[in-house]
Amino acid sequence: MDAFRLLTRSTKLKPTSSASGSRLPSTGKAANPQLFRTAETDKLESAKNGKKRKRGAAVQQDEEEVPELDFFSSNKRPATSVTETAAATEDDEKVSAQDAASDADDSMDEVERRTILNSHKIKVTDMRDLEEIQIQATSNKDSKKKKKKSKKEEVPILSKKEQKRARRLFPEPLLNFKELRSKYKISSRLAENVADQGFTVPTEVQLGSLPLLLGETSEPDLLVVAPTGSGKTLSFLIPVINKIVRHHHSNPDEHGILSLVVAPTRELASQIVNEGRKLVAGTGVKITLMRKGMRVGDDGNANVLDENNEESSGSEDEDAENKPAKERANIPVTKSDILVTTPLMLVNALSANRTTTLATLPLVRSLVMDEADVLLDPLFREQTLDIWKACSHPDLRVGLWSATMGSNIEDLTKSTIKERLEDLGQKPSEPHALLRLVVGLKDSAIPNIDHKLVYAATEQGKLMGLRQLLRPAAASASDIRLRPPFLIFTQTIPRAIALHSELKYDIPAEAGGSSRIAVLHSDLSDGQRSDIMRGFRKGEIWILVTTDLLARGVDFRGINGVVNYDIPNSAAVYVHRVGRTGRAGREGGIAVTYYTKEDIPYVKSIANIIDVSEKLRGGEEGDKSIQKWLLDALPNLSKNSKKDMKRHGVKARQAPRLTDKNDDGKGAHGMRISTKSGFERRMENNKRGAIEASRNRKAAAAASGNVSDTGSWAGLDD
Ligand SMILES: Nc1ncnc2c1ncn2[C@@H]1O[C@H](COP(=O)(O)OP(=O)(O)OP(=O)(O)O)[C@@H](O)[C@H]1O
């Protein structure tokens, strides 16, 4: 059923140049998920790939006698037993010498590496103190020359330009997913699972980060800033899982949480677990979502809970939360290799709801912070740092991932890495670097979506604008064609609820009526939240009104757009909200942002983001949606006002205080979301439904099967 067709039936729409005629995110995946590339590198990469394929063909012949090396065969053989998993691990050890030699020949020279990395806009920087880098570089040189020099040798003083150059790295990029196995020797079962996802080309962040995390040099701590929807989840999960497979092989008796993935919301954590489950199948690695009442810390005498049966262990854990401390001590500790959690849930578990000092997680070797900038923002900072410090293994490696990252986060990361080691009083078994990988322009929105910044003057103006988007009633109504499914963001929970109840009768009964639109926010129960997420993914819900709860990380692959009903609190939030569309290189997504008179002081940072994103996209000056005069005219915001806006949003739209007895939950006077009373609209809606139904009956009698099916939308692919 084409939702837009139904909603705009009997409306003559003027043709537009926008997405209506072209491909939409909901119509399927993009042929190439990469956002930045040039014809020159395409040639270079395919030449390299071609060379590999030829060599690969020769290897293939030998492989007929060694079938276990046919990692990417589509006839996947499920490893069901522990012995089979162990056998798969052993197979991983048997990578032929010929294969290795072939890869050595294929390594690129620095010019090729530079060309490929630059054209994909990938920049890798060593973040350590310059002195540390220089000492390492000198000692590397010395060991090459086999000369002995005193350690205290003076390091040269460099100009700023030279310092930048000294920090810049050009590691080998990953050209295709097959290299994960042939070159980086990842577990064969993991390689199969990656292949089964059907991805053909690595995205920029995968191309840049996987070799760094899987390569032969010591695994670095890594800060990654890469666009929304660019596949960061796969980039951090593959190395984490591979490291655990290796660990199981070398330390078969050590059981416990080896990796932690921290994410700011339950929705994102649960999505990461789902992605992880596809990758760990048959590898012997277990990935679990943290639940209330789970025991995870090291308090000396813990049993181990086998979580093979997620469902049953889930209910046990729910019960466990309510048990007294004595009984809780007998609850077995979770047996999982990878634990995915929100910060608060883990901190509560490690401190028995803050009644004891924080327990440690002594086995954790990898700590991944997804949406790291928000995890280290004041809201979550204390909890995140507590978790970081609870990971007491000296060989811990951290990965911080996000589409936006302020320089304060980089500084905090550097100082925490140092402090943690000082507190531990131990050194890692081998020295390693702290690297930063940036894809594209730091803190910018993806270039493959259309941004519409719309002045609506007043709150009523926004509501009218949104209704026209939903059901354009006249040819001149709007030049924006936004097809469901889409998300609508508001500033607060009461406003999301109010907007939802305002819009719920706007969907005609024959299109499913109010069941097509839902509201999701953190005041709902976990069960309600999961049901709504499922309904939206399945295509039963077309429009989801929400708060910034869904602004980050959540991957509804094919949504066609995002509406910022209320302007976001910061430029970073804008980047994340609009990044819910246009994922994995999909074209045709639209981001509509309404602003009113009250918002004018806050719009410039958003206009700047749009301007940069359009520049990244290229194209004619005339195609730009943000004209220079507008940018010049919009006022700049002071640092303090920016801070204030980030914390509270537009003041007039703040959630009412409990003491405010006169407030009806729809916001301050003048900012309320309403045009007519709900009763009035319900009556109107019933009448309209009756008229349309009768018209339809007449039309159906005259001619049958006249609704075209082209461009139909059957839910989001999961
Ligand atoms: N190489 C690839 N080719 C095609 N699709 C891919 C590839 N890698 C990942 N994807 C898909 O891209 C989508 C976005 O991935 P993911 O959620 O990891 O993005 P992200 O970078 O974490 O985004 P965000 O910053 O919004 O959290 C997912 O649906 C994922 O399956």
C-alpha cells in the first residue's frame, strides 16, 4: 500500500524536482553505501581488487582440496556443536602460506594508500603527545638500523605544520570484505556471517577502521567520528567478536565478560545485540543485553549463569531484581562474552543499586562506547567514567564511536586513559597508540539527504505545515513531498504526546486511521517501547512522533524522512536526528525543520550544518537551500546561550513543572500544540471518513483495481 497515494488522493500535486519521482530510502538499499569516492579511486580500487581476484582464482584451485578455506561460500554450514565451533577456530589457524604470500605482494605503497584514503575523506591521526610519537618513531628507526642510542636523545622541535604531518597516518584500507579473512585472518565463521549479511562494498568507516583494529600492529585505542548510518556498528563488532574467538582459543578456561558495549538508550543497546547475534552465530561467542537484576560484577564467589536460553533467563533476572541482598548474592553471574548495556543499568548492577562500592570487571579487554560524545556528556559522564574505571584489566582497549565528537571529548579520553593506568599501577603488556579516525567533515550531516529549513512563524504555523506534509490538500500547498514512513521529533515528552493526539485523526480510516501514527518516549514501559519499535519496523506504524530518545543510533533502514517539529537543542542533535534517514548511502531522504519567531536566535548553527552538507554534496550554487543572505542575517549565539539551549532547549517549550497547576501538559500558552479541540476534529474526521467511504464505494462499482501499486511500500526491511 502506498501511504502517500492514499493520503493525497484527489489532490492535484504540482510536479517537483524532489524525491517524489526518484528513488526513496524505503525502496531498498543503495548500490554503493559509500558517501565519498572519486572515479580515480574507483579505478585504483578495482584494479587492486581485480589483481586480487586473479590471484584468488589461482588460490581457489588449491582450495578445492582444502574446502574449509572457502569462507564465503553461500552454502553456509551451521556449526551447531561446541566441537564444531572449536574445529572452526582451528581452521582459522590454517591459513595457507601461499595466501599470506599473495597478500604480502598485494600490499599498497604509500601513494596508493594516500590516494584511496583521501578520496574517501578518511583521516587518521595519532592523538598521543607529540613527544611520545617522536620517541617511538626514533626508536623504530633505531631498531631498523640496529644502532643503539641513548633514550634521552633530544627530539627535534617541529613547526605546527610538521607536527600535523608527524601525527598523520596512512594505514592500508580494506578494499573488500574478503580481505577480512584472507589478509586479516579473522575467524572463518565470523567471515561467513559477515558475508551472509549481503554487504558487497565496505563503507568508509569500515574501510578505514577494520585494518587498524585487526592489523598486526598492537591494537590501538580508537576514537572514530563517521557519518550517521555509515556502518559503525559492524566496524566495532567484527574486531570485538574476533578478539573473543581468539581469546577462547588461547584461554579456554577463562569465562566471563570480555567485552562491554555501552550505548545511551535501551533501543540502541537492543539493536546492537540484534546485529551482534547475526555475527556471532556459530562462533561460540555470546552477546547479551543487560537487564535489570542481572549480576555482572566480580565479587569473588560468583557462580555462572548460562544464558543460552535468553527468554527464560530474562524472566529469572526480572525476579532477581526484587530479591533481598542476601538472596541476590546467590544469583549466578551472567555468563556472556559481550555485554551490551546502558550506563545506568550497568552502574546499578555493579553497585547493587548504589548500596555498595562499584565492583570491578577484571576480564574486560574491549570497551566500546557507541555515541561516545553523549556518553561522556555531563548527563552520563559520571556513570560512563565509573564503568571505564571498573574495567581493571591493564590490556583494556577503548573504542569511542559517534557521528559527532567535540574536542573536549578527545581531551577527556586522553586524560582518562592516563589516569586509569596510574590508578591501576600497572602497565599494558605492549605499548599502543591512541588514534583518531575521521570520515568526511567532523560533525557534519550526511550529504545524501535534502534539507528543508521552513519558517512557520508560529506554533500554529508549524502544525498547519505538518498537516500539509501529511495530507497536501491543494496543488500549491507545499513543494515538499514526504512519504511515510517518517519520524517527527519534538523537544519534550509532553509535546510529543500533545502532537500525537493532535495528529492521530488526520490519517483516513481506510488508510488504517490512528493506528498508523504512534508516539514513543521514555515515560512508556519497556514493553510498550518495544512494541512500538516493532510496529514501526514492520511498517504497521507509518509516522512516529518521538523525542531525542530516538535521535541517535537507531537504524530504521528505509525511513524516508525526518521532521524536526521543534528545532533541535544543538547542531550535533540536528546531525543525529536527520541521520535517521539516508542510511547506508540511500538517496532521497528529506529532513524538514520548522522554526518560529522564538527560534530565530538558535537557527544559525543548523543553517550552517545544512550549508556544509550541501557543499559536501557538490552541485550548483543555485541548488542550495540555504542562501548566503540568510546565513549572514541570522544572529550568532553566545557561548552561554548555546550551553543553555543544549541543556534546556527553547525555554518557552520546556516541560511544565509539576507545581504548575494551570498547565494542561501541552506547553506554555502560545506554545501549545493545538488548533481545534480533539472532539471537534474527531467529529470532522468521522464525517470525512463517511463521505470518502461512500465515494470509494461508488468508484469501486464503476471500475475495479484502480489503485496503482507502483512504488508501494511494504514496511521496513529489518
Ligand atoms: N558495507 C555495508 N553495505 C551496506 N550496508 C551496510 C554496510 N555496513 C552496514 N550497513 C548497514 O547500514 C545501516 C547503518 O549502520 P549502523 O547502524 O551501524 O550505522 P551507524 O554508523 O552506527 O549510524 P549512527 O551514527 O546513526 O549510529 C545498517 O542497516 C547496516 O546494516
